[in-house]
Amino acid sequence: MNVLVVEDEPGAREALVELVKELGYDASAVGTVADATAALSRLRPDVCIADLGLPDGDGIDVVRAAKNAGGDCAVVVLTGRGSVRSAVEAMKAGAHDFLLKPLRTAQLTATLAQLSERHDEARGNLPAGLPDPASAGGLAGMIGRSAPMLEVFRLLTRVARSNAPVMITGESGSGKEVAAATVHLLSRRARQPFIAINCGAISPTLVESELFGHEKGAFTGADRRRAGTFEMANGGTLFLDEVTEMPPELQVKFLRVLETRTFRRVGGSEELDLDIRLIASSNRDLAEAVRMETFRADLFYRLNVFPLRLPTLRERKEDIPLLANHFLSEIEEKERRGFSSFEPRALESFATHSWPGNVRELKNAVHRAYVLSDPPAIEAEAAAAVLTDSAFETPRPLAGGDDSWPRVEVRVGETLQTIEKKVLTATLHAVKGDKRQAAELLGVSLKTIYNKLKEYQLEA
Ligand SMILES: Nc1ncnc2c1ncn2[C@@H]1O[C@H](COP(=O)(O)OP(=O)(O)OP(=O)(O)O)[C@@H](O)[C@H]1O
Ligand SMILES: [Mg+2]
């Protein structure tokens, strides 16, 4: 594999070339964007490692030059701690990855090893023979044929080839987890593990050992070595579900691991190299969470390299019959009661519903209508009945932060925990124990509410 180093500082350039050669790759080096542009078309390198600050431009210019040169050169940009944002820009322009300076050997080794693997494989090694989503009505198990979904499929296929972190947003039930699994499935990591963690549901006391694993004897009860989430996901994809719910202490730990790309088991001294593809999801506005300072900006930039917004079901109503039939055959496969279709009026009532719970709500509705109908077709009455059922209504906040809500008194000197407990108790009281509504008012997930109730030993 051929590596081109683009670095203006002679000392750093030579050191980098030495290191690349030591790792067993061919290396050449230049110091400016102009020379890099020439070298890219003359040498046709497989990988280009480019510093972000160059005398006649920046790493993003090198990314563009690599694109213009054709071929399939993967550009890795080097950036200082202060300019992660420009690195993110470079990723958006098509850079393969970015590495932090001072460069750690482990980081470079991992990145180059992975690129070399890619180089050895046939180019564009997506699962062969994947049918066109428009005619297949979906992409690898993710159903849809509407214009917004075809756009999602186009982006998914493209991002799957890169190693860039993906940030998936969309309303609850819109298919964020399905989309994350699809990216994994279409990526080079498909045969490696796909591990999902719910960031709001990790127990604060166990978090270290959950994520990093532990050595035998690391603490009382650690009677053998246990691999943590990072280790289990290594080589594969780590899905950070509900990432906005990640507690601040955990955000710091995460950032550190992502920056160094190494981690240690609790009670261990061995530094383990991390090689994971990150996908995060949220049904809340992440930029807003950053503005409110509940989510760290530096972590946000690292995760938000490739944002992907999933449409609501309301925005793609033409997919409803397709999805409904898909879920019907899924259920029929299991239950085998002899259903094969919907009465036309059943699909009509589905088409006029607003689906606040999106695809998940549709899936549940089909299941319930299945139970209420007699074969061979899902009956119109059954479909109408499950839609009027209030169990499907997602409660809206009455008037969040409105003056009609009771007040809670807090004093300087009280711990945040006490304050949180007070607000939680008062909110639950105000909504007569409706945890879903409390979650909505407090802007957290339902799971978080349950966790907090457990944490504070309040009645669940
Ligand atoms: N495009 C789709 N094709 C097939 N099934 C889908 C699709 N989108 C969602 N589903 C199904 O709908 C349900 C909800 O999807 P998923 O869990 O991915 O939603 P989500 O956006 O992660 O929701 P939440 O925010 O509540 O976690 C799942 O059962 C999933 O299989
Ligand atoms: Mg989800």
C-alpha cells in the first residue's frame, strides 16, 4: 500500500514517513497543497495523510485534490486538539478519517491497518448484487420506496463505505436503530459485531466496568476477567442509542477513549487499541442539547460527522401500504392463521392516521388488527378500532414550563441530585404518575425516568 504524507514541518514529516515505512508501507512526502496535487495524480497513492494547516491551503484542499485526481485515495487528516471542527469539515468533504496531534503510534497503526485491509479487498466491496431499493421496496430489510426514503438509502449506502461516525436523528419509532444496523450490514464490518448501548440506561455505578470491562480481582466480586462494551464491539460497530441521555461524566470518558483510540480494562494496565465505527442516535435536537450545555460540544463534533435525519411516517405516507404488508407477512409467518391481505378500507384508514409513533406504531397497529380480524384479510373495522384506541396516543406536553404547573423550591447549597429528585417527584405528582408524560415534560426518555426512580429508590 502506497502512502503519501503531506506535512509542511520537516521534522514532523520525516518522523511520519519513518513511522509509515516501519509499519511496512511505501511512503513518499510533500509539504504543500500544490505538490500534493501533483503527487496525487503522478504517484496515485492509496492513502494520503495530510496536515490540516499547510502553507498554501489546508487538508480540505487535499481532500478535494484527491477527489479530482480520481482513483480511490483515502485521505486521513491530522489535526490539533483545537481544530476538531475543521477536521469534521474535512470529513464532510470526503476525508476518510481524522487523527489528533500529537499523533500516537497506536492510532496510526490501527487506521493504516484498516485501510490496508480495504485496499486488499476488491474495491467497493459492498455486498454484491444488492437490488435497487426503488424496485425492491427497501434496502437490506429497511422498508420504503418514497422519495424521502430513497434519499435515506442513497446516503446510507454511501456512508456505509466510509468509516465516518454517523448521527441518526428522527422521531421515536422512525427506524433509527434499523438504520444503524443497515449501515453496519452494508459496511466492511458486517461480519464483525454490532453492539448497541442505551446511553440513558447504563447504570452509573457499573458504567466503568460495563464499557471498559475489568480484570479478575479488580474489585470485590470481580472473580474473572470480563470484556466490556468497547472490547466486544472492537472491529465492529458501536451504536450509541439515545446519546443525548449520556451523563456528563460518561461523556468525558467517551471523549478520552475516542481521542486516544485506546482503553484499559478496570484494574488492568494493558492499553488496548480501539477500532470501532460509531453510530449515535437521538430523537431530540442535539444542537439544542449542545446549546443548553447538557451535551459536550467537542463530543458532538466527533459524533456528528455524518448527520442522517429519518423522515416521519407522516412525511412518507405512500410507504404505509408497503410497510403494512411487510408487517402482515412477518406476523403471518409466525402465527399462521391464514392472512394474506388488507381490506381496502383498512389501508384507507391507515392512510389518514397521523402516526405520532411512526413505524413502530404502524407495526403494533397491524399486529392488533391481526388479532381482531378473521382470515383471510385484515378487516376495516379492526383497523379503525386499533387506531381510535387511546393506547396509541402519544401524550403531548400540556404546556411545558407554563405557569399553571406547581412550583418546586430549591436553595443554593442543595445538591443537584436533591434538586433532580424534587423536580422528578413534583412532575410525576402533577401528571398523576404518567411516566411517559413526565419524560416528555422533563425532556428525557422514558427509560431515564425509570432509571432515576430506581436510583432515588422512588416508587416505580
Ligand atoms: N423502514 C423500516 N422498515 C421495516 N421496519 C421498520 C422500519 N423502520 C422502523 N421499523 C420497525 O419499527 C420499530 C421501531 O424501529 P426502531 O427501533 O429502529 O425506531 P427508533 O427510531 O430507534 O425508535 P426510538 O426512538 O423509540 O428508539 C422496529 O420494530 C423496527 O423494526
Ligand atoms: Mg431506538
